[in-house]
Amino acid sequence: MRYGAPLAVGIVVLGAWQALVTAYRVPAYLVPSPIEVAAALQHDWGLLSRSLGFTLAVTLAALLAATLLGVALAFLFVQSRLVEASLFPYAVLLQVTPIVAIAPLIIIWVRDTRIALVLCATIVALFPIVSNTTLGLRSVDPGLLELFRLYGAGRWQTLLRLRLPSALPYFFAGLRVSAGLSLIGAVVAEFVAGTGGSVSGLAYQILLAGLQLNIPRLFAALFLIAATGIVLSVLTALAARLALRRWHESELAPH
């Protein structure tokens, strides 16, 4: 059911799409059929695959940076309420600020285009890691916390042996959200940058295909972005299952 049901829905949607486009003879420059999108994907695979590699590299770099920075900030917040009260509002500020508003400034300030794109995507992906991990580090059983204090456990021992395991489910929930947001941030930053040549991602191919009215290629690039998002979501869910399946109720197999 987990795999068959979504696959069946996808087949039905693609079949209906193909049937409607064929029945109403919709031209490809308006809405291409799935067959035409597949043909464009095959014909332009060399170009699209290079752009996919660039976008994926930016996405993964931003996700790694957001994970490291977010976890470090969460550890810092849980050690001091004063630090959390002082810095957490700025994390919220980054979350609610539209990336399209600050991306042009970042691209102007940072000379290296790739670094600027990674920075923009990191800003978009940071908040779920920070907020979820902080919540997880604070959501510990009070009885266990008192037991650790009773046995004289230090702050770092409590963090590593009690708070960190309790925070893992929250961390992976934030990671799954941030994986998608890092891809969104990378694509939006590419749109703003409008880069071409050797530093062109899928967003640039979408812009170029739109200007050339090559709509099948545009849909093919959109399909690759969507497929990348699905793969990232599946991989983060798999990582959560591998880490939690032996002890946490969210991943335990039902009896």
C-alpha cells in the first residue's frame, strides 16, 4: 500500500493528462503531453543532467550547512535560556523573510555565485532544524532528568546520553522538512541569480526554455526538480527509520 497506492494515483493522473491533451489537441507550446515531456527529457538529457547535478550540489551543500549550524544552535539554546531568548527571534526573522527579497543582496555581496546560492538555500532550510531540534532537546522525561541529576551526571553527560536520544525523532522531522526547503531555496536563488554557462541549474533551464517556448523541456526540468524532492524526502525518511527503528515507537513495526 505504501508504494502501490501513490504509483497507481500517478499512473491515473498521467493517463488522464495524456488523454485530455490528445482529445483536445492541445499544442505542445501550451501544455505538452507526458509522452512529449519524456521525449524532451531523453533528447535533452545531457543538458538537463548537468543542470540537475549543479542544483543537487547546491541543495546538498545547503542542507549540510543548515544541519550543522541548526544542531549547533539548538545545543547552544538548550544550555542557556538567555542565549535562546536572545538569538531565537533572529532565527524566526530569517524564516519569515522572503528569500526573493534578500537573495539579490546576497548575490551582490558574495562574488562566488555557487557560494551565494548555497547561502540563500541554507537560510531557507535552517529554521526547521533549529526549532525541531531545540524542542526535542527540551522534551525529556522529567523523571529521567531527575534520575540523571541524582546520580551526579554532568551537563554534557545529560546532553549526550539523555537529551540527544530524546531529540532524534524531532531532529529527523525537521531534517525532512529542511531537505525540501533546501531544494526550494536553491531553485529560487537560481531564478534570482539568472546564472548561465557552467553555473546553470535547473531553474536557468526553466527560464531559458520559457523564453524559447520549449515547453516540453520546461516540463522536463520541472519533473527533475519534483523527482529530486521526492528522492530527498525518501532518503531522509529512510535515515530516520534506520536510526529509530530499534527503540522509538514512531518507527517500530506494528504487531
